[in-house]
Amino acid sequence: MKDKLISAFPELIDKAILKFDVPMADHTSFKIGGPADAFCSPSSIKDIVELLRFCLKEGIPYFMLGKGSNLLVSDRGIRALVISMEAFTRISRDENYVSAFAGLSLRELSEYAQREGLSGLEFASGIPGSVGGAVFMNAGAYGGEIKDTLYCSKCLNPNLDDLQGDYPVLHLKASEHQFSYRFSALQSRALIVLSSVFKLVPDHPEEILARMQDLDRQRWEKQPMDLPSAGSVFKRPQGHYTGKLVDDCGLKGFRIGDAMVSDKHCGFIVNVGNATAQQVLQVIKHVQDTVFERFGVKLETEIRMVGER
């Protein structure tokens, strides 16, 4: 893989945009993960398309990365080209519509909307992810979800037939995302978000800010914001609250190595030092087994697990 990429993209090597053996612990909110064989931060859609075409033609695996906030990367790393969207952060407004590129953080998106006097994204201000990842997963918190404000998205369909031409971009209306709880059709279709447009509602900036600050206060009071994590580990089971189930099993503070069930919110697993992915997986399994044995409830993971086991 390395020799092929060096030969095909010397200009990206020269600009230090394409690197090799990059520790994924430096690119995930969990601060966990072994090296990626190759890591690229393209700055144009053209570069992304060319990288995808090359990977598909050469049979090289690839992985699209946003802010790395919902990921558990294997200790062995990723045998693939990781394509980071970190350079795609442009944002603009057209009346009540805000357009944001996929690499922009949700915090930056919600703060921009607040300054512009546009309401609807307050719930997203504390979610530690990117616009692209949030649309892909239909991220949500405190009663709000991405589906509530999304108007449309521009995406790539990563197959050779659909990557022809100078600008092979798909335009998806909100309904075509087929949103449900922590799901969008982008997952089943393996589409790549480039940018999204959100339809918002005019409001006073001070009132929007007050709501954001109140949600931030609640997060800091109830969630382990001061420790590395991947956010909520488990999906919310119907009719239950994950944190309460785990707490009722006496698992608050349960720990294997430096991977620990948060003593602040039992729906989180935190890295209290130098946790490994293997330790996190062991904690996840113990929590799932214990909750099922006591309550008969199967906890499904919300975080994505990537790389060699």
C-alpha cells in the first residue's frame, strides 16, 4: 500500500498531507488506537475523489474519519488508508439556512448559528463530533436530533461508476437520509458526507446562548466531560435508560486496567490513564453480560469499532 500511494500521490507526500504509520490515539476522543497504515488530510473534493478512485482500483481499504469522537480503534491499528475530513470546515449562511462542511465540529456549527441569531442546533453544542459524522449517525442529545434541522446534504457514492467526471456529487434531500434513532441511509449505502445544509429558525442570540449554556451546565454536571471517552457507549434500549440499568447492576466505577465505567454517568466508559481498546471491549462485554443476566435487556453498542481485533 505504502509504495503505491507514494508513487501515485507524490504531491500529497511533499505537502505532508499524506503520512504513514500514524497513531490513531492522536485522532480519537478516546485517546486509544494503534497506527493507521496511511493517513491523509485532503483539502479539496478533487483530492478525495482521486484517493477513492485509486483505492477502489487498487483494492486498498479506506476509512473516512471525522473528529474520531464515536470510535474505538483497535490497539493493532487500521490496515487501511484513513481519509480525514479535518480540512473541510467552511461554513456560510443564506437567510435561515446554514451550510457546513463535513469536518466542522458540531460545537463550531452551533456557535456560528447562535451568533447569526438562528435557533435549532442548541442541542448539538456539546456533542463532540463533526457535521459529517453527526449526519451519518443522526446524532442527538437532550431531545434534539440532526434530523430535526437537516435540509439536504452533498455526498459521494464510493464506487467507480459513481466517481466519474469532475464533480461526482450526490444531492440528498432530508427525506432521502431516512433518519431513525442513531441511523441514516448513509450507513446502509456507505455514502460519504461532504457538506450539509440546516434549516433553522430566527431567534435572539442572547436567548439561544442562554439555552446552550444551560445544556453545557447539565452536561458538565452529569457527564464525564473531563476524561477521554467516545461518548455514550450503548444505544438507548426501548423503555429503559442505559445509565440506570448499568448503575442498578452495581457497575459504576467498574474497571479493567484504565478502562472504567464512569462514576458520573454509567452510560460512558472513560479512559482514566492509558486504557487499551482490548480493555474497553472487556468492560463493554462485562456490562452487556451483567445487564442481560439481571434485566434481560440486550445493550447494543453505539460507538463504532474499527481495525484489527
